[in-house]
Amino acid sequence: MKVYLITLLSLASLAFADQTDHLFQQGVQAYQSGDYAKAIESFQGVLQLGQESAALYFNLGNAYYKTDDIARAIVNYERAKRLDAHDEDIDFNLQIAQLRVVDKIPTPEMDYFFKLWQDIKNGISMNLLTILALAVYILLIVLWIMKLFAKRPALQNGVRYAVTPTLIVLLLISLLFGLRLHEDLTTRYGVILAHKVAVTSSPAADATEVFALHEGVKVRIVATSGDFFRIRLSDGKDGWVQAETLQII
């Protein structure tokens, strides 16, 4: 019975992989033939199956861009960048899409050391951080085992000197991982989808409009109240918008 169960699970897994790969390739072919609506449908089908990747979001962003849906193109480029921060094609296409955004929000210059820290913290993906932490942790265990069983004094001394820096590296990676995880869980960004959105002084339909935003603008979501999000721009301005007017990255 167990053999049959394992076989059935394996077949189901293979069938699922084949289905997602088929949908992805279908989307690529549709994009190449100029049927961008079909490409979007296929790529969204892969997402609905619970699969995601930088390549998938990148291709979906390209398809949306071809249909002049700049806001959703930016959303998907940003999602692709979240999974692969070093891909130059993602950065290039994101910048091209942002050129078509009406609102140009200035970003205040950061202190050099703060910018350096941000580049280090955000330049490594969560997947890579996980792999690094696991690798250093395994190395630390190996060193401890060698320390316990090594008989040659030279080897014992070498292991003793290696344990401390390895432990420090593991602590630093763990700290970086914890900070990134905290940010991912507590910090949310969104992109304005509507052609034009009124940003108001409070979360109410009849509240005073303080300024307006157009589609494609990336905002930070700092609070929620009913059907409203409180947003903050990179230049410090903030206000409330209806939740349906933006899409969370």
C-alpha cells in the first residue's frame, strides 16, 4: 500500500510540474506571437497553481507592458526584482516602465554609510541568505566535531582558531536574515493602478484631497483602515487612498 501511495504522489507531482511548465511555455509562445492577452492568461495560470519565480514575473511584466498596462508591468517587475535583485534585464525593463509614469517622485539623498548598508542588506536575496546560513551552520558543526575528535595538536589549534570567526559570520548572516524577514513581514509596498487617484487627509470617501497620484507610482503602505490604505511616498508625503486603487507588490 505504501509503495502505491508513493507512486501516486510521485505521479501527481510530475503531472503538476508538467502542467506548470506547459502553461509557462504556452505563455512564452503566445508572447512571441504577439498574443499578449493569452500570454498574461497563461502566466497568471502558473501563479494560480502556487508557483512563482523571477522569470515568471519578468515575463508577465513584459506582457502587461506590451498591452500598455504600465502599472501592472511595474508590479510584476518589482516582484521579479524581489526574487532576483541582481538581474540587469529586470532592472532595465523596470526603469523603462517607470519612464512612462506621470508622477516623478524625488528620492532624498541618503547618507553614504546608510546607503551602503541598504545595498548590502537588500542586495542578497532571502533564498541566498538561507543557503549561506545553512552552509555556515553545517561548517560550524563540522568544526566542532573535528575539535572533539582531532588528535593532532596542529589540527586542534587550527580548528580552534576557525570556530570563532565562523560563529561570528553565522551570527551576522542570522542578523541580516532576521532584519530582512522582519522587513518582509512588516513593510509593504504597492503600485497605483487607477489612472488618477485622490490622496485624502483621512480614510473617508468625503475626506479632503491633499494631492493626486497617477498609475504606476510605487508607494509604501504604512497603515490600514477599513477599505483604505495610508500610503507614504519616497519624498515623505503621505495620505489615504482606497485599497482597490493599488496592488500590493
